[in-house]
Amino acid sequence: MKKFQPFYGIITMINDFWIEANGKGNGCYKLMSVDNGNGTLVNFVVSPSTYFVDHVMVAVGDMVTGFYDANAPVPLIFPPQFRAIVMARNTLYQNVKVDYFNSKLISSDNFLKLNIAPDTKIVLENGQAFTQNPANRNLIVIYGATTRSIPAQTTPYEIVVMCDET
């Protein structure tokens, strides 16, 4: 099971990332360096399958959150290099959480419970409507205010269902 880990910071560099010597796939991958402002730097490998919240175009200087699988193997290099699964540009009044939500729509870390309203947009990564129950799945949740309870509760603006089981 994937364990989604966030890393917050400012994009300091975006370069092409070469994956094959024969040139196939070149230009389709990017290497984004993100600095959290406390001396920690992470390189994200951004592939064509990386999901960008709101399909935004990011640039050097943007505050972002990159989510990666903490259980995936990584090369032992510095700075650490992770495969970005989800990238979100940080904006006021919008929070993003990527996690597994159980049958009660509580995140795996027990920090967030979702209360779905009739106007909550529930879609697939390709933007098409998702018509089933989003429980017991990996979700990208875009939300605003939360309660101060444990777990915090929110009515999300949008839920993106991640159907990839690999």
C-alpha cells in the first residue's frame, strides 16, 4: 500500500530529466528541486502521469507541495530524489491531502474526516465524473476550513479518485 508523504517548499529549479540514452521519452520528464527554507532540498522526478492539482503550470519561485510514496525505493543520493505522484501549487484558503480514506472517509493518519456534500465535486484523475462511493480508496482531497476536532472534519471542494492500484 502506498504511504503518501508531503514535502512543502519553493521550486528552485526545473530541468529536463533524461531517462533513456536513446532519447525516447526525453523531454517528457522534469526534475524539480524544492527547498523547504530550512536547509532541506528534495528533487522530484515529474513524469507524464504526475497529477497536478487544478492542472496548474508551476514555475521557479512557486510554493508547492509534492506528494510521493514513502514506501517506494529511492536512490541513495543527495539531495533525495522522489517520484512525484501529486503536485499542488500552494494557494490561500485551499488545502490538499493525498491519502487512503477508509469506509468512514477518515484518512489513514486519522487527521482528516470527509463530509461529502451534494455539491462536492468527485472526479477521476482525467476529470470525468466518479459515480461510486469514494471510500476505501486513495484520494486527492482539495478542501478549505476544518473543525478543530480529532480527526478534523471538512466538507471538501473536490475529491479526485486515484484508481491506479499499482
